[in-house]
Amino acid sequence: MKFYDERILPVLIDKTCSLGQVMKLRSQVVPHCEGTVLEVGMGSGINLEFYNPEKVSLVYGLEPSEGMRRKASANLAKSPVHVEWLGLPGEQIPLDDNSVDTVLLTFTLCTIPDWLSALKQMLRVLKPGGKLLFLEHGQSPDEAVHKWQDRITPVWKRVAGGCHLNRPIADMIKESGFIVDTVENLYVPKSPKIASYIYKGTAHKATE
């Protein structure tokens, strides 16, 4: 599976995650990043074109997949912001406490094995007053769609890099200790409902 995971899967994920409607959603979220940013699951750098260099000083790109980091070379070459790679999983963020202004999550929480530990790490490194921006797909409130998500996920995650179709994203973020400020839900137009129910929103870290 190593060849598939490092050579084939990065190409498939890059194509799927850069479709027109998905890019439109990214363009609505990424420009709100400010200061020092931690992008968890940077992948092939799809988001880089949407960063505002007048608002962002540095982006830490957390991406454990060597194949995805290799795939990102073209986007890095034309990035409007400076990027430093962190080649570790989300559960092991090698940054100091209270060291980033923004945490960005786009289509990442579906794949992290220990999502609770990863979110707690994000909470740890985020400064008080900082913000979490998220754009994720997950569990649908529609019973029929949800049932199919549950049925398909065990097979789906084996071929889609650990992607779970049925994670309740907003609840997960709250459970980790973040305070969710806004959540917008929608289906990506002209996409299979089992994989396109979107959670788009913001959260913050409580001040002590």
C-alpha cells in the first residue's frame, strides 16, 4: 500500500479536493487567516493561492504524507506567503503553546485517526483570542444519507486515505474544548450527498 499511499493517493486527493465548487468554498474561508497560521493537513498546498500576504506573516504547513508534500512543490513555488513544513501528524504538533494566531482546517478532520488528540493539540498551540477556521465534510443530518455514510465508510476509508464520511464535525470541535462561533452547513452542488455535506465555520479558544 505504500506505493498507493505515496504515489497514487496524493494525485486522487488533489484532483478531488480542487474541483470548482470546492475551490469556491476554500476561497471564502482561507482569506480570513491572519498572523502566524497553522494549516493542518496542508496536502498539496491547494489553499496557498487564497492566503492574503498582507494579513499573514507565516504558514506552518502540517502534512505527514511525503507524497503530498512532494505534490505541493508547484504550489509552493508560486505561494504568496512563506511556508514552513511540519512533517508530523496532527496528533504531534511541534509548536509551542499559544504560538499561532490562526488554525486552518480544510477537509482534514475526516482523515485524522485520533481526531480528539489532534484538536486538543490545535487548541494548545492557538493563542487566546486566536481563531480556528474550518471547512470540512462530514455527517449529514438527513437520515437516509447518514445511513449510507455509515455503511460505506468502512470500505471508503481504506481507499481514501482514512477518510470518514460520517464524522459530526461541529460536535467534535466542541468536544475538544473549542468554542464554536459560527457554523454554516450545505451540500456541495452536483456532488454525491454522502461525501459532500459541508461544515464551514469558526471557533475560538476560551481565555483563562
